[in-house]
Amino acid sequence: MKKGLNLVILLIAAFIFSQKLINSESLFSEKIAFSDKVQKIFSFIEKNREKIIKEWILLTEIPAPSGYERERAKYMEKKFNEIGLENVYIDKFGNVIGIWKGNPKGKNIIFSAHMDTVFQGVWKIKVKRDGNVLKAPGIGDDTASCINLLWTLRALKYINFKPFHNYYFLATVGEEIGFKGMRQFLDNSNEKFDYIIALDGDLGKLHYGALGFGGGKIVFRGSGAHTMQSRGIPNPNLAVAKAIDRIYRIEVPSNPPEKWTIYNVGRINGGKVNNAVPQESFFTIDLRSANQEELEKVQRKIEEICLEVARETGCKVEINLNRKEKAHQLPGARNSLLVKTAEDILNFLEIKDIKINPLGSTEANTGIERGIPSINLGRTYCRYKHSLREEADIDGLFLAIKQIILMILSLEQEKY
Ligand SMILES: [Zn+2]
């Protein structure tokens, strides 16, 4: 009887504990948002509106394609120092790091914005202002986040903020070439980090999982022949056609979001002339999934299909699929403290078009793959990202800064 009772108590305790894990409460409250210090910060941000825009333009006009972030890094380092962060330095990979120390018992929290852009070879950048919109390559991705970071820090200094947690502010290199700078920083750091918040992506888009990339290129080869001599000769074009047709019969889940998977054949190419069997044909496949098992399942099927088609057609096949950029999900992430807090802040700020999903492709991925709860927070609203006519909204930037400030002040509630 007593044993049975103990078991019941244990089960109830386990249930309560699991509920606590699943339904973590948000750290955000309207009390924080309407506090005097937040009101003071918000008016500081508004008062400095033109200064913020001016610095945003200035930083955007310092070109920083991946691998060439040095000038921007120097700027960020100088500003981190002027703001008064401790231990400001540029590491051997080119990342700029500034630390704002709190209590030794506080958590170690990273906020990162990437300095690099995708615009290789673009050395002259001139920002155009058009009402509420700024136009220039890199204006949004991710220069806007670098500005958000600087002005978050200035605003917090302005109210004499004394953090409980230890904050690591990073302006990183090589994000656009596989989160390179962030990975190098994490791999070489002796610190244990509790949260990573990547400042990247459109405002209102929040990702708590790491999307995996498993696509690649498949090449079929044969001896080739003039049409007149082509009877019985393996045709790589036929192999490509058969393979694509069969691949498109692979069923992939669109639900739940943690298993969401998609693929697309983006390019096919083969042959040089009308009157010959080509020696080589290829297609590319873009394969993405929130779930590594699903990703690998599709990869195995693609391989089976291509080998089968090679056998049938007599072609040789070379299969190159991405095995490096794996999908990662942390159990319970959707309802975790971090995500719930960020969600509440986005709602409070009445950000339009909020989308929360596990399909992230920002530096938060590097945290998630190391088991560190990580999310991204958007920078403003952008259009034509990664193109020379990139545009970013000015008003959105101010909302984004407020979002980051509320995030930090909310995280400060998690004391123990
Ligand atoms: Zn980016």
C-alpha cells in the first residue's frame, strides 16, 4: 500500500517536473517593458535616431566580403572599447570580442552579429536613402545587426546597467561561408556558454533548431558517341532523367516542424551538341531537413536510386552529397525559456509576421549543434537579401534594438 502511494507521488512529481521542462515560463513581463529604465532606454534610442542611421550607413560602406572583414573589425573593436566593454580583442580568426562581466554565478551568454557579407569583389558601396528604406548590398545582412549590437550596448551603458550574467558580444567573420568565425571561436574557447543569441535574419523570424543541408551534385558518365554509332551506348542524359523522376517520388514529411524536409533539383546539364551522346551529365539537388535522420534517409534513397539507374543505363555515377551541415534539434526547444521569452517580446512589440520554427540557418546553429540552447533574433525587415539591390527598413531596425534590449533585461530575471 505504502509502496503504491510512493509510486503515485513519484509519478505526480515526475509529471510536474516534465511539465516544468516542457512549459517553461517566459522571463519577459510587462513590468520589465514598462519599467522606468526601459522607457529611458527607448527614448534614448529614439533621440539618437539620426545618429544610428548615420552609423549604419557608415558601417555598410566599409566593404567586408567573407575573408576581408579586417576594416570592419577594426571599427567594431574601436567602438566596443569606447563603449567600455572589458577584454575587447580581435582573435586570431578575425572575430571581435567584447565582454561585459556580471556576477561569477551568472550565466555566460553570447550575442553575435556577423560582419561579413556575400559580396565578393564589391569594394565600393554607397548607401541610398529613400524615405524609410536604405539601399545597399549588405545593408541588412548583417550590418544592421552590428548596428543593433552597438546601440544596445550604448543604451544599456546610458542607464548604467549592471549585469548579473556575463555577456560576450561578438562581431564575427565568415558567417556566410559556414559560420566559420563562430565555430572557430567556440572551438577555441575555454568558457562554457549557456545561451547563444545570433542577431541575424528578418525581424519576427525566430529559429530554435538547426536546419541540415544534405544536397549536392550527381554526375553520370559514359563513353559518348555520335548519334549514328549510339545504339546501345550508355546515355548520361537518360540516366539523369530517370534518376530525377525517381527521386521526385521520395516522400518527405512536412510535419511536425521538427521533421520538416524538402528537396529541389535546381540544375541539370549535359551534352554539348545535338548529334552525339554526351560523355557527362549532371544534376544538383538541394536537400534540407530539420531532422538529421530524415535527411540521411533521403540521402540513402538518392544513392540507391542513382546506383540503380547507373546499373540500368550502363553509366558510371559519382555522388557527392553534403555530410557536414547536419540538422540538430534540442528536445523541448520550442517551449524552452529562451524561445518563450523571445516570443513574448516579439508579441509585445507587435512585430508583424512572427514565424517561429526549427529551421534555422544562422550562427545559432553552432550553439544548437553543441547542445547549447540558441536562437536568432532578427535585425529589421529586408528585401532582395544577398543581391546588389538589397534593402532594409529603418523603422524595423529600431524595433529590433528594442527587442534585443528587452531580451537582455528579461534574461537578467533568471537568477539563481
Ligand atoms: Zn546573415
